[in-house]
Amino acid sequence: MTVKDKIFKAIQEMPQDVTFDELMERLNLLYKVEQGHQAVTTGETILSEEVKQKLQEGAIKRAKRDLELTQE
């Protein structure tokens, strides 16, 4: 299904009294889903464990920096 087809389908599925904001929100969602699908297909994703590790490393660095600032 082409992008154009997906857009037409999304519009057809919306109620008759849809607002521009609602339509744009729906199209933005479809765009984000498509970006995610492409990222998975091309291997541009990381495992949740890697994300957790990076968050923990960042938290440790911030905590060390904060501790250094309080000791000055």
C-alpha cells in the first residue's frame, strides 16, 4: 500500500465531522508508525536493555556531578 493509499484510507475512516486537528493528529501518528517500521526494518533500533543501561550510566554520571557540586 502506498503512502497516498494509506492517507486516503485514514481520511475515509474518519467521521464526517472530523476537525483539521484530529486529522493532522491521525496523519502524524501514521507517519510516526511508518518511521518506526522503517527503523526496525533497517536495524536502526536498540534493545530495551541497552536503553536501560544508557539511562543508568547517565544517572550515575549526573549523580557524581551533583555530588561534586555539593562538596565544593
